Amino acid sequence: MAKALKVAVLSGDGIGPEVMAEAVEILECCARLDDFSLDFRPALVGGIAIDKTGKALPSETLKICEESDAILFGSVGGPKWENLPPPEQPERAALLRLRKHFGLFANLRPALCMPELVAASPLRPDLVEGGFEILCIRELTGGLYFGQPKVTREEEGETIAIDTMVYRRSEIERIAHLAFQIARSRKRELVSVDKANVLENSLLWRAVLKRIGDAYPDVRLNHLLVDNAAMQFIKAPRSFDLIVTENLFGDILSDELAMLTGSIGMLPSASLGSDLRGHFRFGLYEPSGGTAPDIAGKGIANPIAQILSASMMLRYSFGMSVSASRVEQAVKRAIGKGYRTLDIASPNTKAISTREMGSQIRAAL
Ligand code: IPM
Ligand code: MG
């Protein structure tokens, strides 16, 4: 058997540990079925890490991540840590730092609305009938999240807050290339979302996308303003296949797309860098939803986003597309058989627990 693949397991806070347990069990099943071996390395992150070590991203955790082939991430944050100084809060001090540290500039968020789950979508049935799958590619290490200065200060007798939006041509070029390459493996249609009628950043974004697009004449490129995009997604979700956009727009639009599919509990994500370890691409895999403090500890969270994040890890970091598809098919089969957690249950179906959902998906592997 080949060398074990090292996976840093950062469960974090809220529902993180509950859904992570299911994803890890699924991966263990895959390893048995497809004859590979995984070396799981659990590490503290987020609020629980602050409680135990004083830091949201302890150096020991960062070291474990650096020595691993991929990071499987749960979620971080919660009311308990909301009053810390912002730079020390779990989201910024752990998650954003990990993204920047590993140069994870490309965030892939597939919003899958399965035909069986059309009833869970808040949209009118005729708009989503038959289901859809839209992949949102979000630039993850630039823009307003990281631009400097980022500060709140007193000026002329009042408080002013400053965030800075910065994109370099090279940052746009690398995400554009990735988007066009992914378009080639799909419908060869790419929609770039910006705010070119107002932002300098977006003028550069649009110009770079057009230029890079010349090298991919087989891919149809369209541009949408972000406000219009937000509207079109609701009006005609099935007319979209692949979207690429900057960091903050991608944050907002990916939540919208997730909700169109019925629940944010279904949306996985892969955050990829260009760092290739051996022939693998390093990445961080996490559900797009948060810690869901309101349901944490109740055992009712939907583990599917975490499980599908694990399958994205198999595909993108380990090149194991057979195992990855096996997991995706198992999720579809469990849904097809009618198993639903609370977030996706319709009024007349019985909701099952996180554990039961996990074991139904394992049974379908
Ligand atoms: C996401 C989250 C994060 C983000 C938060 C937790 C910092 O909303 O991954 O979409 O804004 O990127
Ligand atoms: Mg978000």
C-alpha cells in the first residue's frame, strides 16, 4: 500500500466536531474500499483553541497543517468569543490566517440543488425543477479582506473605519486561468461578476478576464455586475454553470447560491493554492456554513457539507476521483432514499440525526 496521506483535522467550534466525526468515518470507509491509507492528525483551532491555549491558531496546529497533505476544516467562532478584539477572534485569527499563510487563493463552492431536494429550495418549484449545479469560484486571499490599511481611528473628532480593496494584476490572472481551465471541464461558459461601473478594482478585474479569455477562445465569457448577478441567480438559477468573482462578492453570492439549493448545510468548499506537494495540490476543505451555535451539541446538524468537503479533498488534493465520486453518489443515494436532516426535511418527512445521516451515507458507499 502506498504511503499514508496526512490529513490535518481541525474540527473547531459549534457543530464542527459533530459533522467532522461523520466525514472522518466516511473517509475511513473509502480508504478501506479503495485501498489507500490516511493518517488523521487532529489539532485545536478556533474558540476552543483560545480557551485551551490562548490562541485561535496555536503554533502546534500550524505546524501540523504544514506537515500535512491537506487540511480538513470544520468551522470556527461563536458568541463566546465575539467580544475579543477583532484581530484575535477565531474567524480572523484562525481561518483567514490559514488561507493567507498557505496562499489558498482559489475557493471552489459547488451549489448543488438535487432534483429530490427541489422542495427544500425557497424558490418557486418551476424555477428549480430538475435541479441545478452552479460552481462559484471565489478569489480568497485578496480584496477587502486583506487590503491595508485596515483600521478604525479617531479623526477630526469622530471615529472612522477604513478597509482597503486591493487587487494586483497577477492575483486576478491566476484565478482567471483556473476559472477558464475549470470551464473547459464543464459547459465552457464562464460568468465573471464585478462592479465595473463603480470600482477601479473591477475595471482591472474585467480587463484581465477579457485578456486571459483570449487564450481560451473555446470558453464563452460573460460579465455581470454583482447587483444584477444577485438578482439573476434568483430569477434563473438554471441558466448559470460557472461563476468567478472577487473575495467579498464571492462570500455573499456563495451564501445566496447555497440557500437556493435548499440549505447551507449542503454546501462544501475547497480552498486551493498553487503549492504542489509531490504531485498533490495542497488545500483546505471546509463546509461553507458556519458553526451554527443555535443547534450545536444537539446532534441534528446536516453533515453533508462536511462529507462533500472531504470528497473534494480526495478529488483535488489526492487525485482520487473514483473515491470522490463514490462519496458524492452515496450522498445522492441517501437523499434519494428519503433520508433528511432537519434543515432539508419537508413538513411531512421525519428528520434524522447527524449520526444517522452519516451512517446512511456510509451504508450507501
Ligand atoms: C466563509 C465565511 C468566512 C468568510 C468568515 C467566517 C470569515 O463566511 O467562508 O464564507 O467571510 O470568508
Ligand atoms: Mg461566508
